[in-house]
Amino acid sequence: MRGRSDVLEPAILGLLAEAPMHGYELRKRLNLVLGSFRALSYGSLYPALKSLAARGWIVGTEAPADRAVATKRARIVYQLTADGKEHLQQVLRTAGPSAWEDENFDVRFAFFGQTDAETRLRILEGRRTRLTERLETIRLSFNRTRERMDEYTLELQRHGLEQVEREVRWLDGLIDNERGVRRARTESGGRPAAVTDDAEGSTEAHTEKERG
């Protein structure tokens, strides 16, 4: 399915940009990036690796055999090619609507460390706009139908509303921090600014949101 590969392939390239990996390690890291609700199987991973290799973006080489462990198959270690690095940078520079949709936002956010500040800010602002629109839709629906709901459906609707509200607040903190970092770098002649306590708190809030 193309929609899944649109998420999986950039995630693979982003992880291999950090370090070469064999398939088992790559699968574990991808499950962390994609989240448990999109648990990844080898049946999905290896076709994606084959496709990326066919396009010249990654290359696989056999790792030296470990004599202490008897294995039937040699481990293949995957790494980015020069073309793969260039393609990844193109992907990370894009900040269109697909970057802040539910299917893609978490993966793009996971690689913000490799993304330039302007693109990060555009993605965060786009995500906030999309969620603000969603919040208004949920509130209107909630107010129109609440009298016809039983108590459990009402609680479910309220829970969904609170989740979106929490993410909007989290995004507000991240956007403020990105703007603050940009101002600080401008004022200091381009030197990186320290992450603020507010930003750390915002990241912790997002972690709690994911756990919830």
C-alpha cells in the first residue's frame, strides 16, 4: 500500500542517516518511531528496503560473521548512499499539508533533529492550524448532539475533545520555543540557543499524551 510506504520509507532513510543498521535493529527502531499502533512486520520492512535499494538510495552489505553465534543467514547491514542522503534532505525540507497530517506528523517530528528550523516551524504551525479546525468541528458536533448522547458516549466525546486540546497546547509550546530559538540565534550571531524549561515541559506533556 502506497500510503504506508509514504510513512515507512522516510522513516527508514531517517534512521539510516543516523547510523548503518541491520534489519532486526532497524525494525526495532522503526517500531519506536512509528508507534506500537503501527507495529511493523518483516513482511513490510524488506519490500521497502528492496524498493529503496532499487532506487539507489540505500545499499546492503554482508556483516562480518560472528563465530560465537551459529547463524544460517549472514546479516545484511544497510546504509544510505550519497543519492539517498540527498533524497532524504529533499524530504525533510518539504513542509506541505501531508507533513502535518495524522499519518505523517509523528514520523516527521521524530526527525526534527535533522530538519532545518524554518521547516520545523512551518510543520508545527500547519499541524496547529489543522488541529484548531478539528477542535472547532468537534466542539460544534458535541454541542449539537450532547442532549441525545448517553453518559458513556458523552464521556468518549469529551475525552476526544480534551486530547485535541492537549495537543494544541503542546504545539503552542513548541512553536513558541522554535520562535525563541530563532530569535536567540539571530541575536547571538547564529550560535545555538539552549532549550528552555518550557520546551522540556512541552515534550514531557507530549510523551504523556502518547502514553494516554
